[in-house]
Amino acid sequence: MERRKADILCVQETRWKGSKARSIGAGFKLFYYGVDSKRNGVGVVLKEEFVRNVLEVKRVSDRVMSLKLEIEGVMLNVVSGYAPQVGCELEEKERFWSELDEVMESIPTGERVVIGADFNGHVGEGNRGDEEVMGKFLELRKGT
């Protein structure tokens, strides 16, 4: 994060059990949630200077969590998600999408949203028509 000058990073497959926030060194703090140390887990890493801007942390499941921050008067919701893989049960997949829907619907209109997730989808040549919402990475710039 330091090398790439990233202030916020969503992480998946953390495999850490618990619901905590902890400093991870180099001026960053990790907010995470996991129920099993062998699978899943999501988190959001923030540059320490933004930690005081956190207004709310929603730890929904070991596949979905969100942070609400106020930065320069703008409400920013950061959602970290980890979709079930192809071999997972349909019920688990439906639960993930339902949880993600609930989080998205709870965000007031007019607030900004960034989703950093592993949707376990195919990205690349077959990604036609979704280039602006799905790809290798998207960059959020100040003022956009």
C-alpha cells in the first residue's frame, strides 16, 4: 500500500477469526471480520490518518463488511466482499448476494460507494460491456 500510495484497501480471504481493528504497521490499520481461521474473512485496511474519519463499521458476515468514513465533508462507504466460488452451495451464494444487497440498500442516496471485492467472476477477454465497473483495478481519484 505504501509503495502504491494506496490509502484504502479491501482484502479478502484474510482467514483471521474475530471482529477487530488492529494496527498492522507502516501507518496502516486493518478492520476485519472472520468466523473461521481456515476460510473466508474480509477486511478493510486504512491509512492511519483516516482512522479518525471512520463513522461506522458494519461486519455483516465473513464475506461482507463495510466502513463509512467522512472525508472532507464527503460520506464514503467502502464495502469489502468475497463471493463464494463455483463449487460452493447455492444457498451460500444466495446468502452472499442477499447480504451485499442489504448493505448497498442501507447506504443513503447521495453517499459515495466503493466496492472492493473478489466476485470470483471472469475478468478479461469475456468482459465485454462491463469495462467501467469490472476489471483488473479501478482507481478512485480525489474529486471524482
